Amino acid sequence: MNDSAAATAASCDAAGDLAGRHVVLGLTGGIACYKAAELTRELAKAGATVQVVMTEAAEQFITAVTMQALSNRPVLTSQWDAREPNNMAHINLTRVADAVLVAPASADFIAKLAQGRADELLSLACLARPIERCALLVAPAMNREMWAHPATRRNVAQIAADGAVVLGPAAGDQACGEVGDGRMLEAHELRDELIAFFQPNVLAGRRVLVTAGPTYEPIDPVRGITNLSSGKMGFAIARAAAEAGAEVTLVAGPVALATPRGVRRVDVHTARQMHDAVLPLAPRHDVFVATAAVADWRPAQAAERKLKKADGHATPTIAMAENPDILADVARLPGAPYCVGFAAESHDLAKHAREKRERKGVPLIVGNIGPSTFGRDDNALLLVDAVGEREMPRGPKLALARALVREIAQRLPVKDPR
Ligand code: C5P
């Protein structure tokens, strides 16, 4: 998937994720101000209200008119703005905000934050914010040499130590023509970082391994056996686990989905490749969620050359061999992670899910109806564990994934602090 397709797909599923959140969006001087326009729209589409504050330098790059139109609120640019009844915009701003997001944050502005300087409205508001209630997120944007300079390294470390969350920067082409670290994250990435920031950290300190998507079992170099799994549920679970603070590894079959931010991805094709990738990783994880629709069988011998249709030749018969059961093998490991299996059924969901839980030797099976979930953005789940069953009614896969992550977190043994 290219960047814009990923962004489009990502923008569809964020609706409502920031509902009820009020964000102060601070712009400082830098060419990345052009991305702040899109960011404002993304935050608003996700349900947030956005109060824009711009420094004098930011106004050289984008106008307050543009930002007012997109945020639907007058933009604040001066601490002397007399529109505030008490004339204290720098105080009022953060008393009603859930977070201040400075994007772009210039090297100069980060230096100011590091020193606690407050000579214009945005830095004043950052310094005057109630630190325990209103988070400060900072998205640096600058030339790579400025980013690498020891002074900037020092300042970034200082603001992080003071509690700021530093988002990015990314590496790549820079407006100055150079290539390197210092690009501001894209608007949809910043939106997703903010959404993740507001999720409860129920998996902090945990490692989660997820399989997702179909497998592809080759018949010959141009043909193979696969299935209709889109990978969306598994990718949503990987994203939800990362949002909940876990370190996440995603082993994915062939799918055209963007990797969720902060998730380490390993791409495989066949069931045996998935097995070989997962088994050595599993013991280092606290949780294993097997959402992949793994092929039960593969052609016993993939032909080296394309099978040709020729007059007089019989239709080929393909001998099949059984694939390893990844979930069952992980569940049998000494010191196995907490294992969660999926059951995609067409009927008798609860019965099949209960049987599968016993057969695979896992504590939790999540049932869903295959034909009504494959490829879709929504799903309905049935959780089956030793205690009983629990339905999760139809909803967006990401919402269900977040709810499932909370259910898993509740079932984990308390982590040994050693
Ligand atoms: O055996 P069945 O395919 O019905 O079980 C589904 C569950 O087992 C899913 O969690 C799936 O990811 C996992 N599985 C696996 N390896 C296989 C087959 C299924 O990990 N070979």
C-alpha cells in the first residue's frame, strides 16, 4: 500500500477516537507548518476540538486564516490578545485542554521548552499548563544537522525528562534538499500517536506476538492455495496492543495493509515460514494472539516450473501434506506465553470454539463467523475461556481489538517485578 492509500485507510477508522478531547495545537516556525493544516482536519475528523496557537515565526509559513477555517475557532497568536475576558490566554488555554501538541516544534522552540522560557503565548502556555493533567506532546521538525546537534540532543533529552512525549521525527527527504532525520511525522501518524496516547496503558511492559492474514502455499511458481483472510483483525489487535503500551511483533502473511505505528513486522508467505518465525520468538513474549488464517494443508511438493496445460494430458492431482499447527505448538512450549486462538466458523460458533480451546490447549479462544468478517472493517466476537462465554457485539474491528486487549490484560498473571 502506498503512503496516501495507507493514510486514507487509516483516516477511515479513526472516527470518534478523539471524541470529547480538547487539544491545543501549537505551531512554531518551520516548513512543516503546511502539514499542520491537514493535522487539524484529521484531529477534528477524529472528534477532537482543536484550539490553534501560532508563534510569530509560524505565521511566516501558514496563515492564521487557514488554521481558523480548519479548526473553526479563532487562532491565538499573542499573549496580549485582549479578547480573553481575564486577559490570561496563557492560563485559560490549558485549563480546558487534555493535551498540548506542538507540531511542528522547531529546534528553537524545543530549546525554549528545555529552559522553561516563556516570552510568547505558546511557550507561556506550555510552562503554565497543569503538568499532571494536561500532557505535552512535541513533534520536532528541522534540518538533520540541527536535529543531530549536541545542543538539540541535550534539549530533547531534557524535555523528555521533564515529561514531554516526543513524537518522531521521521527520516527522509527534507525541504532543504538534504536527506536524514528531522522530518515531522505525517498528519495521520500524529493523529494516531495522539489517539494511542489517550488509550489506557493496560499492557505496559508486556510483549505481545500476533499472527495475521492468510498464508500462501505454492503449487508452482505462479499458482498457490490461499484464503480470504484480509489480516484486518490481526492488524487491529497489533495496533491496539501497541496503543496499550505493549512491545508488539506482528508476523503477517501476504496482505496489503500498512504496519501499525510502533509495531515490528515480519512478513512470511507459507504456514511453515510463519511457524519458523513464530516459534523462536514466542518464549520471549507474554502474550501470543493467533489471528492468522493458516492453511491446514499445502501441496506436498511445489513444482519448480509452471504446470502446463497440454492436449492429451490428464488434469493434475495435487498431493497434499499437513501444515504444523502454530498455535498448538506455541501453547505446548515450556514457559509458553498466554495464548489466544481465533476460531472462524460458519455455524455453531460456541460449540466449535469450546472444542478448539480444549484441542489446542489454550486459555482463550475468540470465535467469529468467517463469512461475515473476512475482508470487512467490522466484526462480532465471542470470547470463550475456562469460566464461560462472553459476546462482543458487532462493531469496528479496532474497537473490538481494543476491548479484546483489555480482556487479555485482565487475564494475565501479575508480572514478576524481578
Ligand atoms: O485449527 P483451526 O484452524 O480451526 O484453528 C484456528 C486457530 O489456530 C487460529 O488461532 C489460527 O491462527 C491457529 N492456527 C495455527 N496454525 C495452524 C492452523 C491454525 O496457528 N496450522
